[in-house]
Amino acid sequence: SFIIIIIITTVVVVVKSTMMNDLGDDYPDDDDDDINTTNTTSNTTSKITVDEAFASYVGQIGRGQLKQFLLSSSAWLPAAFLTLVSVFTQRTPEWECVNDDDENDDIFYSYCTEQKAKRIEDDLSVLCSLNEYYEENKKNNTEEIIVWKWTNKKQSIVSEFNLICKEEYKVQLASSMFFVGFFFGAGLHGQLSDVKGRRTGVYAAVLISSLGAGLASISYSYSQYFVAVFIGGFGVGGIGVASFVLCTEPLGISWKGIMGIGTQYWWALGICSMSFFGYLMRESWRMYSFFCALLGCGYVFFTFSFLKESPRWLLANGKPNEAKEVLEFLAKKNGRLTFERLPDLKEPEKTENVNVSAIFPHKKLKLRLMCMAFVFACNGLIYYGISLNVGNLAGSIYMNNFLSGLVEIPSHIAAQFAVDIIGRRTTLMSLMSLSGFGAFISGFLKGKQRIFFALVGRFGISGSFNVVYLYTTELFPTIVRSAALGSCSMIGRIGSISAPQVLFLRVISPELPSIVLALFALLAVLTCTLVPETHGLVLEESLDGAELQACGEEMTQNLAIGSQFSNNFTQLIVEEEDDEYNDNDDGARMLGTTATDSSSSMAIRE
């Protein structure tokens, strides 16, 4: 997975660099170093902004930034394992009919094998009917007869805690509790990464989620497992929020989009690779859960000494010297500085409020927060709705999980280039539309065709879920960026929690879940029209600056509309005047022609 990530990242950087060179963009070379040395010498007394530092001294992207990007984005690999750990720990275990060569056993064994042959794959309701059949037909036998048994009780919590029949709801309840923990964790970890730092937020989230997986592996009752799942969800909720911001903030503006999307390759490859490890540990759910915990702790151990804090966060939180050190470190790794030092950094306007409530007094930013929270909820609903609905894929659970991760890779590749070609908002709206289309069509088909369109929907919503993170981070200033993203992600968990209930609507009508998913996709697309495009937008550091920027964009749009109207109106008047002039000119010509004809006639008669 790591080698594939390196290859994909290298290809993306080369393609992006080629595109930028074709457009005439400057890229780090030897001449740039000379220019930067001169600039450093002459401008040491003037303060510069972070964006100016990236443009003139550090570079938009380079070896130092790529290393930091890989270190921070690789957190999504253990995040995939820790988020989807229940796919294998709560899977349907294997069972078999029991025959002890007894006359009574033969009757029950024959009935058991007959019912097992008729059952739908992964349907454990047949076990309830077998138990009921045994109770009704055991007659006066005082000796307990075993009709069926688990092949290996350690395969899943379902078999170890015997969660079937009346206890079956506890399996789904544990999944819901995970997302409840995710709900609270996303918001609180977003606040933590804004107050204590992006790096601190990433490591805290990974360690808490690893703690949850570790506690689950040693839980010996359902109640203990239930609490451990909540802790795991609480931690996982903050990994994506803090990691995504930490990945994109050290990059130049022109690279935020394409590299921000690239973080999701770790997630997709994590889903694919977890099938391999899940298969190796298929006989023990505890071992697999413990492995996921070790994977998270291993990430912290191997990256702690090398991962740097975000320079944007350091500057926004009154630490300009530390921010300057990080920028100089990146510049030297990129070959842009040798022994020179950067000019002092210009600190943004300070504000005491760093939580999401600081957005509410700003009308434009509040509208953006409300819109993106709804879009996040729709993404969560559709992503997990489609994921849970693709249970018809042929093959084992491990192959199904592998395919679900595999289909996300081309989706991320398409989104990665589209965000810089057609923009963030247009890409998000297009992918959301595709997900709604796939979900809607799949609801009215059967067999392989239904699976195909469900995967089309998965393709769209995977890319959409990726773009919405990038788009949201660019809509808010640095001081509340993580808090806004965390709050939107937290509200998005409402959609994730609601997904199983939406799928349960199939008892009313088989097509109803697909219709609901498509409807929310349409609503999300319409909501996106209320927020602006952010492609190429300079990211503000303060709330007031972002609000002024938003008002300026609206004024520019109004002026553009007014200018276009004025131009159209002026053109219309000119065209009418031209038409009137042409009519008068035609009339004059007609009169002249008539006069000439009359003179000719008179001459002929004379």
C-alpha cells in the first residue's frame, strides 16, 4: 500500500507540475534560489504573510512538503482499519448441523440440513426456526439435544456473545453506538486541533481510537464491548478532521486541491488491505481488533519524531517564531534556502474565540456552515446507505470488502484532477449527482445490473465525500478551520446513523430506500449552489478577513451581473439605433430610386 501511494503521489506531482509549466507557472529551480537569496537579503526587515512565504521562499510544493504530506496523510490507513473494524468483528459467523448418530438426532439433523440449504446467505434467522422446531418436537426427551453449533465461536462477537434471535438487535446497536461516538468525537477533536494544534489532534484521535479497539479485544461481555466501541468511534471521529487540515495547510494554494484529494488513497487502500489481514485472522475477532489497535499505535510511534506542526496554525495562534522555523525547515528541504533566514511573518488579526460559535456573528460564514453541515449529512447517509446496500456482491465477505475499496481509487483519481479543472463546487455537485443517479437506478434493477449501478453510486459518493472535506476547509479561515470541519463532520454522522433506518424502509417498498437516497443527493446538489467556488481563493487567517472576502465576492458577482446587464442593455440600444438608421437609409435609397425611375420615365415620354 505504501509503495502504491508513493507511485500515485509521484505521478500526480509530475502531471500537476507539467500542467503548471504549460500555464507558465514558476517552479523551483536554480534561478529561483538566486532570486530568493536576493529577496532574503533585501527584505529581512519587512514582514510577509504565509502565502507570500510559500510563493517566494518555500515553494508551492517540494520534497519537504511531500514528506510531511505522506506522514500526515498516512493516518488515514489505520483510520480505515479502526473505522471498519466491525466489518469482520461483527460478521456473520459460520455454523453447522450436528448429528450424533441418534434416531431423534437424525430427524433434527435432516430438518437442519434442509433448512440450511434453503436459507439466504448470511441469514441467521434460520437458527431461530431451528430452535423453535426443536422445542416443538423434542416430545418427552429429557436429554438435551444439540441441533446446530458454531464452527468456531471466536470468529465474531455474534457467535461469542450469542447475538441471535431476540438478541440480534444488539449487533446493529453496537454499530450505531460507534457512530454516536464518532458524532461527538468529530466536533470535540476539531476544537482540540484548533486549540492545541493539528499534530496534537491527529495523535490524540489515533491513540483514543486504538484504545477503543484494544479494549474491545479484551472485553468478555457485550456491555464491555459496547463501551469500547463508543470509545473507538469517539477517537476515529477526529482522525480525518485533524489529519486532513494538517495535510493541506503546509502546501501552496495551487496544490491544496489535488493533494488534498490524494489523502483518500490511504483510506481506499486501507479498505483493500484490511481484507487480507481480516482473512488471515478470520478465526479470531479479538486478534483482528487487537491488530487494528497496534496499527494505530504503530503510526504514532513511527511518525512522531518526523511530523511537523502546521505553520499556518502556529502563526494564527501567536507563535510566529515557531511557524518561521517550520517554513525554513521546509524551504531547506526543498532546496530553496541554504544558510539564509526567512523574513519575519506577519501575524493575522487575533481573536479570543476559536470554537465554532465564533462563526455565528458572521452572516456569510454562518450560511456556509449550515450548508456544508447539511451536505456532510447527505454524504454520510448516501455513503453508508450505498455501502450497506451492496451486500449482494458475489464472493466472500473479504472479496466484497476488497471490491468496495477498489472502486474508490478511480473515484479519487477523477476527483483529484477535476477539482483543479472544473472547480471544487462543480466537482462536488457532479459526483453527488452521479451517486444519486446510481442509487436511484439500482433500486429498480436486480442481479448484476443492480450491483453495477450500486457501484456507480459508490464511485460518485466516494469522490464526493473526499471533495467535501477539501471544499469545507477552504470555505473557512484558519482560526476556525478545524472547528468548522469537525462540526460539519459531526453533523454528518447523523446521516451515517440514519442510514440503517433508511434501508429498513424496504419493508414498505423495495425501491423506497433508493428513492430516499437519490432525493437527499438532489437536495445536497441544490444546497451547494448557495456557497461560492473556492478554487484559487486566497485562504484568510481571521474571521473578519474571511467575512470581508465573502462580501467582496458577492459584490463582485453583483457588479459582474450589473455590468453584463449594462452591456446587454447598451448593445440592445445600439442595435435598435442601427436598425432605425438602416431603415431610414433604406427608405432614402428607395426614395432616390423612385425619383430616378420617375425622371427616366419622363425622359422616355419626352
